[in-house]
Amino acid sequence: RPLPLDAAAATGAFCKREAPFGSRLLREARKNNLAPELVAAVVHTESKFNATARSGAGAIGLMQLVPKTGRWMGARDLTNPAQNVAAGARYLRYLNDRFDGDQQKMIAAYNAGEGNVRRFHGVPPFRETQNYVTRVTGYKHDLGDRVASMTTATVR
């Protein structure tokens, strides 16, 4: 008889089946007590799941970390998807802790830097950062809705 998926099982199934590098994203999100949808949304927004992405500002890999932040978060090779996602998730956890769980500030700081978020007491008035927060939040909600719809699906 088919069994309904609980939320954790649905999230795991979704990540593994639907998101590139999904198992890695799920593992690092859980290890850092973050929503897997958030980590996937940051990766999607930063690199569109392209492990070889590089920005003009020198950010590298899936989570588009600059080398200094990557090293600080324990990555030696930001072109390695496992190290990149591990360091990016640790950095998100750090920002989450710094901003007492305020997701808007955490996401803004990932884009614009912790100092800018503190200076402006919230999301900085930079169009790029405001758009970034909107895109990450929207994609996170979309993923959450897709996972929620799986809880009504069944496992055979």
C-alpha cells in the first residue's frame, strides 16, 4: 500500500531527484541547520547550478564564493562542488547566526556583505541586493511549494 511522504522525506526526495547536486545540497543544509530550499535557492540565484561559474568580481563555483570567504569557511578548492557547497552553507549559517535568524538580512549579507547590512540596519538600498533578496526568497518559496506538493504524493 502506498504511504504519504512526510515533509523531511519529501524534501530529501525532491533535492535528490530535482536539484543538480541535490544530495550534496541536502547534506550541507542539514549539517548547518538550514532549509535545503534556501541553500538550493542561493545556488540557483548565484550560478544556476553551474559548478564552473566565475564572476567578474572573482567569485567561484556553485555558491559564488570569493576565495577569502571560501578559505575562511574551510574550502581549499572552490571549483570542487563539495567544498564549495560546504563552505557556502557554513557561511549562510554564520550569517544566520549573526543576524539572529533574520532571513532577509542573511540573504542580503550573502550578496552585499555583512557590513552593508549592519550599516543600513537591513537590506541595503542597492538595486542589485534588493533584486537578489527577491529572487532568492521567491525561488526558495517556489521550491518549498513544490516539496509541499510531494507530501500529498505517495511512495510505492
